Amino acid sequence: MIIFRSSKKSDIKNIMILDSECFGSEGEDNLYSEDFWEYLLGQFNCIVACDTSSNTNGIVGIISAIDEDSEPTEATIKLIKKYKIEKCYLIATLCVSKNYRSTGIGSELIKQIIKNVKNTNKDVNKYIILNVRESNSTAIKFYKKNGFKISEFVDIDYYSNPKENGLIMYLDANKKT
């Protein structure tokens, strides 16, 4: 059985194992040290999917969303201005264990984040954004299926290993049900 819950500090080691499985141990896509995961878990939202019937570490998916007000990229600032966004949340990571992909876990993690965002600052215009590699057609299709749209704004050379632009995708959290 899969359950979804807020992450805990005791989850960090298992989250790092999942992150390594999804993104590999090499390159900048696996930037997240133990200290950084501790920081993410202390932010607005970090939700894990756990397989309670599994003999493994149990964590089979994670999504984290952080307040993007701190250091938005130039492209994100343009998006915020265009849509008059009052509050912006960035999906910092979303990963699902390879053995659990195409089971709905990723979509449910996105739904959980949307629900949490909708329940905060109810009277403000809230958006959820993310960056995705231009070449990652599987992820782009997945995010579109879950209500995200591709922005006309691009973060040039957002990724460095290998060097690639980051498409900004966005979702109006106020409209999503």
C-alpha cells in the first residue's frame, strides 16, 4: 500500500538513496547533500510516498516545493510579472523510484503539493513553477498531463552537466482542482 505523508528528518538518508537512484551520483542533477535535504525538509513542503508493504527503505517517491521569493531567476521574474503572480512556489525535486513509475505516484505527489499550496495564503495569486531540461520530453509530457504549461521564458544554460537550457513550466494553483 502506498501512503503519502510529510517528510521527516529521519527520512533524509532514504531520500538521498532515492535521489541517487533517480538522478545518479554524478553531475549537478544530484546536488542535494544531507545538509541541503535538511534545508528542503524545513521549507514549505516536502512530501514522500511510502510503500508500507515494501521490505526496502519504504520511500518510493518525493516532491519538494520551496518558496521562490528568495532568489528567482531572470526568466522566473519575467513570468511573475506577466501573470501578476503574488506567491510563487518552485518544485525543487520530484522523483519516483524506477520500479514505481507509471503507477500514478508522481501525479499524486503533484496533487498533494497543489492542495498544500491552495491552503496557504488563500487570497493571493499563487503559481507553482519548475524547471525541466529541454531534452527531457518524458518529463515535459508528464508535467503537461498534470496541468503544467510551458512558459515562453527559458533559463539559458540552467543545467551545467551537460549544459542545457531549462524550460520553465507553470501551473496556476488557484485554478487547479
